[in-house]
Amino acid sequence: MKLYFKDFLLLLIYFPYRWLVQALPFQISYSMATLFGNIQYQVLPPHQKNRFFSHLDLIFGDKLDTQEKKTILRHFYVEKQKKIADLFILGRKDYENYLQTCSIEGLDYVDQVLSQGKGMIGLNFHFGFAHLIPPFALHKGYKKIIGFLVLQSPIKGVNPWVSRRILHIKHSIWKERGNFQIFSSLKSLTYLAIAQYQHLRQNYIVSAAGDGALGEKFTSVDFFNVKLKVPLGPALLSAKTGAAMVPNFVIRRKDNAHHIIFEEPIQVDNEEEETLKMAVQRYIQRLEHYVSRYPAHWGYWNRMEIEGFEGGIPLVRLVTRKPFET
Amino acid sequence: MSSLKQNQTLLKEEVFENLRTLLRNILNPEDMESLTLDTRLQEDLGIKSLDTVEMIIVIEKAFSIRLDSVDFTKVSTVEDLVNLILDQSRNGRGD
């Protein structure tokens, strides 16, 4: 019964709701998304709320009172719904109008890195509507950009027919608007790395996740009150190819448009463990800065676990929704 | 090694030996002693995704060819890799 409900809900979101978003003014879509996010917050089972609050305590310590934690949780679900609206808006014919409302800073860093001819690793995070960067860059005239996405295939716990329909919609919007390549199997991690390298050597901007839950080699770095376990992949790719990493963050403004920030480039000169760790620490510090300012933007609050302790400090692992069929 | 591009009749054994030398710098040298054409890259040598990238960088430079990620999906063993290098050399897919 629960499964049928999930199928029904997904069909409702990806068909009538998507059509509405494609027809209505942008702000009405965001109002609907806010309503759905608030409903989701209200009906959230207590054990899920408590898990979310315990993760906030783990990361922030005892800085937040109960009301602040509730506010972050509610905003988290509203932001989640708004990102679905963003995706559907990107699928609209007039999506360029939506991209025109975005503001930007640090674009000079992109030009500076690309002028070296070694490509650029566009380091994104599970923060805000991060996948907006490739469509936005294309809109700004950067034709050599490619996004990479690892998507669950098929969607867990969903009827295969429904799963195929939903994934087809998501894939087609991402491919059409952001030149995305989509990966969905374990072996793909190798092909993803090869595809990233091959585009870098053609001086492309390629996307990579700085706080991904997937990877083969990890390091632990300081993050608020914990040690965060994050993949070394982007730093290693930078060291092997000579391409600089440019961390980028997408922040939702009060008017629901996005502010895109490109941070100072990070170049990795060698593959020594300490060098790689320092590079990762540098961009995780930037993530920490933005998470402290916009906590509801970070997507991992309900997907983390303590793996162990390092010098008495909790070592936190970020958890994937298990997209790979092993 | 750069003569490979001109000499398209280079033997598989020669490519294999060159490959063994190249891989010695990337992978565990001990594994190279027991390397055969049947050795599986991921399962036997434990090659990770970014090792593959490094391997491609080294191979492309040494053999003056370009390897494509689509072609690489067919590569599972050392022999597959040798065949791919030979194919790319014959087709002249380099810069």
C-alpha cells in the first residue's frame, strides 16, 4: 500500500504538478512548493525529525535551541520542494528568463582558470540547486561545459514503469539544459573519471562533487565539531590533470532566484597525501562557511552517520541513497 | 615508442611489454611480474577509477594515441587494452 502511495505521489509531482509549473508564473510555482514543503514538514514522522535534530546537534554542537532546529528542518523541506520546481522551470520553453534572474560573483576565476588551457573542475556541493551551474554557464556563453550526475536507476521502492517515466523526464531536462552525462552503475565511476579527464584536456568545465558520498579514496577533514569523511577524487583529478578546482555555491535569494558564487581556484600540485588533504580541507572550509549561513541548503542533514572517532572527535560519513546496483 | 604510430604492424607482444613497463610506474611493481594478457584490470590489479585516468594519460603520451571513454567500456583485461592500443594506432587516432 505504501509503495502504491509513493508511485501515485511521484506521478502526481512529475505530471500534473510539472504541467502546472510549466504554465504558471514562476513565483506561483514557488508558493506551491513552499506549501508542499510545509506539509511535508508537518507530516514527517517523529523519528525522522529526531534524527534530523540529532545531526544538527552533532555538527553544530549545542548552539541551536529547539525552535531554531525546527526552523532549519522546515526550511530544508521547503528548499527541497523548491528545487523540484526549479527543475521543472528549467524544462520550460522560456527557461532563459529564469536564468536571467540569477546573479553571479567570481566569474573572473572561471576565465582565469580556463585561460590556462587545462580545463576546470567545477567543484559543487550538495548545497542549494547546485546543478544549475551547467545550464547557467551555457546561458552565459560557456559552451564547453559538461555536468555529471549519478542518479538512482531504477528509483528505489518504486514501480519500474513509474521509475522509467520519472527518470526519463529528469534525464531529458538535465541533458537538454545542462549538457549532463548521467551515470547509474558501479562500473560507471571509472567511466565517469575517464569522461571527466577527456573533457578537461579539451579545456572543458567539468562538474565534480566536493562532498560526495561516493568514491574509492577518502580523507577526513575538519568540519564544524566533527571530522568529515569526503572523497579525494576531485583533488586527485586536479593533481593528475593540472586542472584547477573552482568551488561553487548556489544560494537561493529571498525572491527565489539564485545567487551563484565561484570561489578562488584551488590548484593541486602533487599527489602526496598531505597536499591532497590540505586542498580538500580548503574547500570544505568554504562549505562550512556557507552551511553556517544557510544550513537548510545543505542536503545531507538526513543522510549522515558516525563511522568512528578520530582523537575523540566523531568521524562523520555522508550517506548516499545507494544509486548503484552492485 | 613513438615509432608505433608509423609502424602499424607492431606486434601485440611488443605493445604488451611496453605496457608492462609503463604500468610498473603506476601500479604495484610486484603485480607486473605476474602480468599476462588475461590479467583483469579491476579484479586482479585492483585498478581504481582515477588509476584508470592516470593509465590513460601515460598510454596516450607513450603511444601518441587518444583513447575514448566509449572504447574503454569494452576493456576488461590487459589483452583488451593491448588490442585497443593497436586499433587506435592503426586508425591513427592521435593528435
